[in-house]
Amino acid sequence: MYFIKKINNNVALAKDENSIEWILLGKGIGFGKEVDSLIESKEIDRRFKAQGELENHQSISNIINQINGNTLQLATDVSDQVAEYLGIEFSNYNYLALADHLNFALERTKQGNNYPNEFRWEVQSLYPKEYQAAEKSLDYIKERTNIELPKSELTFFTYHYVSAQNKETPLEDTIELTAMVNQILEIISYHFQMKLDSSSMNYARFLTHLRYFMIRQLKHDTDSKDLDPMIGSVIKEKYPRAYEAANKIRVYLKTTKKWNISNNEMMYLTLHIWRLTRE
């Protein structure tokens, strides 16, 4: 890569051997260089085609220009730490989404603005390791910037880390699925007229089951073979109230997402609901 111009100390415009222009991110990559000087690969943390666009047709260069250069570097360091902790890789799309959100969160906190998020505890239970990563990130951000982001940001950083693991699940889908989990829990709670114990092992297992069930639905990776119908009949007869709750969930998902829930999944839902509510 050959240097064209400095955007800020951590961002530079460059061109490759085919004269294609790139936006390069790296610590100090834009500092003290002359036009056409060589930029070595080890200096580059991320690269974006200068004329590239995201799926919603936002210009990458415009997004990067709106983010503080130090914040871009902070987002790089945070994403690197999370990638190592979770064993994942941030795509350029996921990285930019995180950097843009981090920039917004820091500015909002400086201005003293905050807002509640009612899904925080469900998010913590549904994505425990990603939530732990978010906690580590907020501690690190405070250490680097001396700005303490509000606790509500734990939810949003968790969303970003979940989305980074599955390129087929955009951030918006992750947020929507979490809201759906919350609605499913309300369906069960209302059906049994009881408050669910969010600290129980069966609660954690149920949320884990819902998470992977929903990911399979998004990928259209559903069961091709049904269980022995006799097993289904036994479960339905033995746990009628749990089956009724599972059927309400089936209707809810069919109505809101047009998902067809298999008989296998109905059995698994019934068993999880029975374990969850017998406590």
C-alpha cells in the first residue's frame, strides 16, 4: 500500500499496486508519512475500499469520517480483546457497527444522557459469555478514556458480540430475537400464573435452547425427521399444561415470524417448559 493522505493519526487514505484506493486503520498510520511512501502490512489493522458501501448503502468513508480517530483505535483494541476472549473474528461490517456505536455511546455519556433497557437481565442469561465480554469491555473503556459508560450499554455491547459470531444474523435481528425471547417468557409466566425463577439452572437451560432454536430457524436448519409419534403422544399426555404453553408459543412464532415449528421442537419445548415451571 502507498500513502496518499492522512485522515487522522490513526486513519489514512492509500492505494494498492492497481491504484485502487483504500481507507486504512492502524495506530499512528496517518502520522508523519509522505505521499507515495510505503505502508507495511504490519501497520494495518483494518482496510476498507474507499468507495465501498454497507448493505444499507451508507458510504464507509462517510461513517469513518464521523468517528473520532482515537475512538476508532479504541474500537480496534476492544474488538481484538473480545475476539480473543470469545474465539471469534469481527468482520469489517461488525467492526464498523461497534465503532460507530462506541463513538455514539461516549458522546452521549459525556452529555449526561442515558436510557433504560428492559431486556438487560434476559440478555445476561441468554448470552452469558458475551455479557461477560461486554463487562470487560466497559471496564477497559473506562480505563482508557476515564469515561464510565452506563450499565445499559452492557446490553448493546452484548448484542454486538453476538452478531459478530454469526454474519447471517445482523444486529437488528439479534435485538429482535431477544425481544421475542422476552415475550415467550411472558407467555409461559402468564399461562402458569407464576413468576419464573431466573436464577435456576432450568431457566438457563431453557434460554440456551431458545437461542439455538432461533438461530436454526433463521438458517432454515430445521429437523427433517420427526420423533416416534408415540413419544410425542406420551409427552403431550403426561405434561398437558406444558404442552398447551408450547402450543401458545408455536402460534406466537407462526403469527409474528411465519415460522413452522416441527413436532420435534414442540416436544423439546414442552419438556423444557415442564422443567422450568415445576420449580
